[in-house]
Amino acid sequence: MTQLQTKPPTGALDRFFDLTGRGTTVGREVRGGITTFVAVAYVILLVPIILGGAKDVTGATLSIPQLTTAVALSAAITTILMGLVGNAPFALASGLGIAPVVAFQAAPHMTWDQAMGLVVLEGVVIVIFALTGIRQLIMDAIPTPLKHAIGVGIGMFIALIGLVDAGFVGKGAGTPVTLGEGGHLVGWPMVVFGFGLLLTFALFVRKVPGAILIGIVASTILAIVVNALVSGIKWPGVVTPKMPDQLVATPDFSSLLNVDLFGGFGTAGVLTATVVLFTLVLSGFFDAMGTILGVGEEADMADSEGRIKGVGKILTIDGFGAIIGGATGGSANTIVVESAAGVGEGARTGLASLVTGVLFGGAMFLTPLAAVVPAQAAAPALVLVGALMMTVARKIEWDDLELAIPAFLTVALMPFTYSITNGVGAGIIAYTVIKAARGRFDQIHWLLWVISAIFVAYFGIGFIEGLIA
């Protein structure tokens, strides 16, 4: 690594992205960018299904073609911005934790244009926080052990996402989760997943370049072959692995700039619209923050105190991602945890994000091809990266209960509640209360009191709404 850092930059790409300084190469960045895209491409299919299945207050629905175009277009623009301006290996796309808020909390009380207006306002608030330094101040206020715990929690979370999407983990008859369906692994999809998982593990430990990407491609090919030879296979997830009838589809830009910024406050009422906006800001703010801390550390972008280099630009672009997502009609964009897949493949700079963004742009025209990769082929990458991110747990002082308990809640609640925000909130509240109970007020940054109060309101928002009603 030292030799790489002392060599002079070679070429325009090296100088612009500081490839040599960060100990990486064009090849590694390209592989990482492709891997991130493949790992997160399901968002182009899944978010339209979430939003397309909801109706607004007038009963109107959004079409899958226009939503697919909006999600891909906004992801392309924001991810390319992250690469060129933020120089970080973070992809941005419609957040799976935010899309349901738009579909099931906002839309039933207002029109789609008004719901997307609130998404734009969410981004404006987050950009203001970033430009004024408030967002970075909040990140710096979080204790280093909790930052490590956030990384571990995200690792468990994305591993669980992979296992659930693949169908390896499902809901049991008498238990919240179980192995497969009803406690058993059955069917060819599980064979594809198992093949991909073991192949990826084997290639990775042997340090084969492109191990994760090879695993995804090989598993996809196997899935396509199996699906063609065996009839009646039910594939868990939204993708059936088969060659599409056509390779190119015309983008539908009809949702572009259909935004009503403040109409939702009149249609739904000030209180309801404010609650929706508060939920959007909180989810977008802390989901991205947790991902930046966890994935950034994995990408060697953190200093000894867990602070991410260039975080100001990264946070600002993340805020603009929400604005662009709302303006295109594809819900709020945020930094996605699947960026860890590309980082695991070696991505360290914005060049990887540039590659991912270009592929998102191409996906607007090649949505039939984007629908070829089943969850069973992409999931092994998430499981492997989750395992790698778990190694950060060694940095947490588990023998100190004042740190161990908040860290545990942070780690556990992310996968258990399917939310990064919930894990961050629980950990911060527990840390603040425990330190106060021990009388160690000097170890509690003043912002933690404010953040804890906000999260108490967040967790109790349903109760508060009930009291007001």
C-alpha cells in the first residue's frame, strides 16, 4: 500500500479520482462499479412495484414504465454526481425504507404530485443541514463505538436482505422467521442461491479478481438455464430469470417534474403533512448517515475517530439525491447499502460511482435485461459483504457494558426491524440514558440529548398522533 501511495499519478483518471493515492486501479474501480450496479439493480424493479401498488387520495396510480424510468434516471444522475463531485464509491437510488412512506403514509392523504413535493422538501431540508455543517456535526457527535456498531449492524442488515430476497429465510408458521418456506429449503432457486454463495465464498477467499461479480454472473447463467429446462419453477422475488423478448425499451418520462411542493399541506392538513415530512427527513437523514459510516469505513475512508473524509460533499449530494428523486417522480434517492458490494470488490473512489451511474442511465433503455438477474444470483454478494462488515465488531469494547448495550441495540435492531434508522436511534438513546445514569455527563455530547429527544418522538409518533386525534 505504501508503494502505491508514493508512486506519482499516471493519467487523467488517476489524477482526477486520486486512484494511486487511495491504493486502487481503474480495473478495480470498474469491477466495483459494475458489482454495485448488479447488486442494487433490483431497486429499479422493486421500488416501482411498491409505488405502483399504491393509490393517492384521488384513487390515481402511477404506471410501472414511468416509475421504472424515474427510478433509473434519478439514480443515474445522483450516482454520477457522487462520483464526479464527492469522489466516493457510494451509489444512490430510491431508498427502500423511504418508498413505503411515500406510498402508504403520504399518497393516501394527498395527490402523487404533492407526495413527490414533500420528497423534494425532504431533500431541501437535508441539503440545508449539510451546507450549514449541522449534519456533519451530528455525525461527529456520535461516539466512535456506536459508529463501529452501525457498520456491524448494516452488515447484518444487508446479509439478511440477501437471505430474505433469495428465499433462504422466510416467515415461519409459528416463528417470525425460519429457514426457507416452513422450515425447509426446496426448489431450484435454492440450488442457484447455494451454488452462487459457495462459489462466491471460494473465489473470494482465493482472492480471485472480480470474485463477487463472477459469482453473480455465473449464478444468473445457471438460473436462466434451469428456468428454461424445468417448468413451473416459482422464483422468490420480483425477477424470473429468462432471456427477454426484446433488449431495448423506450423510457417513459411522463412523471418528470410533476411536483407540487406545498399542496400536500392543504390537502392532507398541516399536521399530517408535517408528520410525513418529519418521517421522510428522519429516515433519509439517518439511513444515509449509517450507510456512509459503515461502508465508508469498509472503503478505508475513515480516520482513527471514525470520521469520513470528504463527508461534507457526500452529505450534500445525498440531500440533492432526494430532491432529484422527487423531481423525477421516483421517490427519494439515498446512499444505498449495496454500495458495500462494490467496496468489497475493491472500489475506493468516485470512478466506481461513475461506472454505476452510467449503467443506471443505460438501464432506462435496457430494463428488459435488468430483469434477468434474480435475487438468488445477487444475494450471495450481500451475504458475503455482510460477513466482511461484521469484522468491525472487534473494535467495540464488549467488556464495557456502557458501550456494549447501546452497540448491541444498534446492531440487533437494524436487521430485526429492517431499518438502519431504528438501530441508530435505539443505540443513541441507550447510550445517552446509560451515561446519564452513571453520572458521566461529560461524555455526552450536547447534540446527543437533542438527537435522543428527536428519536423518542420518532419511535412514539404513532402514540402521539393517537393522543392528538
